[in-house]
Amino acid sequence: MNSFVHRTLVMQLQAGTSDRFPVLAHLRYDAEDPFAVTVVFSHDGRVLARWRLDREMLADGLCRPVGVGDVRMRPASTGVWEELRLDFFGDPRADGGHHHATVFAWAPAVAAFLRDSHAVVAPGRERIRVDDFLAEVIAEG
């Protein structure tokens, strides 16, 4: 059985208040890091951003607003599509605000990815190898 799940989705990056542009989102779940989903956003072969998201938060974001920090998610409906809205807040800007990007994903595709990840490690069955982690920290000094 695979210990990871990988899926590439086309998502929509919102620029300004209305224009959207397609970007690729490479989602990866690895049983070695059971609480996280890594998402790499790319366009024209260039990596735009890489984020590690909490898997449970991603699932919750399909149903209700979640997040208060750098990453916030919530369901969004256009009347035709059920989407997951992901808001990413980055480094501070000179005007006192923060860099901000909004990405929309087709919710059923994200839900399918999460179902596949749950087949690898069921929610509530995640384990952290504390001894391995401590050995790595001690080795790094």
C-alpha cells in the first residue's frame, strides 16, 4: 500500500477583486508527516509558493470557515461550483498590510484528495515518531 497521495489540481488565483488566473496546485500527503498536506503552486513551470497545511483544517475548511493566522479557508459557492477559498497572508508590506493571495479550488476535487489521504492514514490514527524526532534534534545540536 502507498504511504503517500499526490494529486495535481488546476486552481484559480484571484488577482484584485475579480480576475482569476489558473495555477497548478500539486497536493501531496505523506504518512511520514501525517498531520500535513504540502501544496506547491506553480505556473508556466515556475514555483510560485509552497505551503504546508494542516490536513484536518483543510477538511474543516470544506464545511466552515477556519484559520485565524497566515492561512484561512472557507467554503464558497458561485451558484454553479462549490469551491474551497484559501487565503494566504505573507510578509508585511511597506504600507503596514501583508502580502495576500486568494486561491479557489473545486471542493469535490479537494474532498477526493482528502478521502485518498484518509485511506493511507485514517483521521485520529496519525502517529508521530517522537524518538526519531528527538534523535534528529540532538544530532543537529
